[in-house]
Amino acid sequence: MSRRRPALALVGALVGALLLGGCLDEGNSTDVRILETTPDATPLPATPTMSPTTSPTTNPTASPSRAPGATLTPADRDPRLLGTVATGLSVPWGLDFLPDGDAVVTERDSGRVLLLRGEQHRVVVAGTVEERVAQGEAGLLGVAVSPDFDDDRLLYLYVSTAEDNRVVRARLQGARLGDTEPVLTGIPNGFIHDGGRLLFGPDGHLYVSTGDAGEPSRAPDPDSLGGKILRITTDGEPAPGNPRPDSPVFSSGHRNVQGLAFVGDQLWASEFGDSTADELNRIDGGQDHGWPAVEGVGDQQRYVDPQVTWGTGEASPSGLALAGGHLWLGALQGERLWRVEVGADGRRAGEATAYLVGEHGRMRSVAQAPDGSLWVTTSNRDGRGDPGPGDDKILRIRP
């Protein structure tokens, strides 16, 4: 995002670096506090439900999110805050789950890859990605667990280096991360707009979100990897069926995508706006989403309009996940969790409702855990927030 002055973000990044100076050796448990979670059947007395707020603007040309007479899903009830999984993290950015249920978390500035192990979610430092260069919004960003993890033990990571943003992979042996291997290099990097979300699709290919790195002209340029959603094989090659067989580019015209999620076979993405509108977009291959010519709904035939937009003070959308039949979107500047209705076919979005408004600060990553709950990370130590006791945290929510 660029709505805060870079100087402030740099000061925050320097402070974060000082705080991380005492990290323990790799493979050891950290000093992160682990809190017991509340069972789903037992509501928390202080927060029996999360009160909703008003909805943002839905693209008036989009279809309604639910067909008349459709059966309501369990997520039509209000979500419930179940508890806190962990505290004392520093700018947790990427979040995914291993087949055994353990979580993998990346920290943007420290470059640490953390494992949250077992039912008590004991935090262990698996390793540090030494090539990361943390500045502004750059650093160690997304993580995705290989769909063949039981066989290959691979984690895929999005990291900012001195030369570029890149996708790398490393083998996780037990609780220790091995050396990184480049998968895709040459993604533009900068102080702002580094993208960074990774997600394996139902087709087995890796989807990669990138930003324009502060130069909007990159977003529509078919020869630039900036301002795009990329689709690659596990070895970094353009995936079969891409719009251009020789290119990893899947969609273009993006300012800074930081959230990816599938509803069935349909890809969705959350995107930072500039000064007018943040966006939730349905992504189909080969389409241009308009940046920098259009922000929000432009009603121009050559560009694809977002299905939902927000004022920039309500969102700055980051993580995105599907749970309970709805899309859930973490908001940074908006300091809330958005729930968005989606149609049964996965191609329509409608009403959005906000929860936890201002209660936990900036919300970054959102992921569905193997037990069906949502894990949501705060991002109050990223240089743009107001850290409170225990920040940063991972919250656990019943969707």
C-alpha cells in the first residue's frame, strides 16, 4: 500500500528488526506465548458473537450472490471468536497447513519460518530464509505447502531479495527447513506493492500474486511479471493452458494482489486500491483488470470490473479464504474481517459484512484450518499499526 509515507514504514521496519535481534536458534521452540483455544461448543463469555457492520459497494452489474430459494449454509449464522492460538509473533505474513494439521507461518521481516505443532500449537522455528531483504512491504511473504507434501516434503515461499521478488522452495525434514532452491525469479520488487500470496489450485498448479512494485505501467505490460497473477508448475514453468503458452502470466492489470482463494474451480483475488476503491475480483485467465487505467468499477468493456469494492479506509484487503460457504477477507487499514457471500457456482459475489471492527487491529492472513475454523493473523507490528499487548497474534474463529 502507498497511503502511508514510506519514511514511516521504514522506521517501523527498523524497529521491527531491532525487536527480532534476540531470536532463538533454528529448530528450537521460541518464546512466543501459546494460549489454549476455546472448544467450539463453548462460547466465550465476553464475545458470544461478533457484531456485523454495514456492507460495502457491490458491483451493480454483478449477479446476486445466492439464487432465490437456495439452502442457507452454516456460515449464515454469525461467526464466533473461539480464542487465540499464539501471541508474540512479528509481522506474520504467510499461513498454510501441513497434511498432519500443523501450521506453517512466515514472518515478513525476520525471515523466520515457524511451525505450530500439535494440539497445543507449540511454536518452533524451522529455519530462516537468509536471502530475504526486508524493507517496507517486502521480505518473506507467502507460503504454500506442496500438494504432494507427504512425498516431497516441499514448502514454496515468496521472498524479496536484493535483486527481485521470487518463488523458492525448500524441503522440511522433521522440524527443520533445508536450503532454498529458486523456482521462479525476476518478479519486480520495491519498497511497496510486492504482492506475495501463494496458493496451489485444484489443478495442482501454483498461483502467485505480484504487485506493480510502485510502477503502475508494469501492470498491463504482458512482458512484465509485475502487477499480475501468475500460474506455474511446481518447477516454475508456465502452466499448461495459460493464455500465452510461453508465459507464466494468468491475469494482468493488478495494482497489488495479496489474497487468493478458490471457490470450487473459480479463482478469486483481493486487491489494494489507490485512493478510491479496494477490490474483490473474480479471476479468469487472460483478462485485464484495469490498473492503472481504472480503479474500482470502470464500466469499460476492455477491462474486467471487480465484483465487490470498498472505500480504502474500510479494507486494504490482504488474506482471503473460503470457509462455510463464504469468502473471508482480512483488512489492514480497515482493521476488520469481511465475510462475503458467494454464489453456489463460485462466479458471483454479493453482500459483505464486517466483523471484529477495530478490536484486534490490522488483519493480514486468513486461512481455513483442517478442523474448519478460520485462523486470522494480526499485522500490528508491520510499521503501520499500533501494537497492543501480545501482538502479533493468530486468532481462531468459527466461521
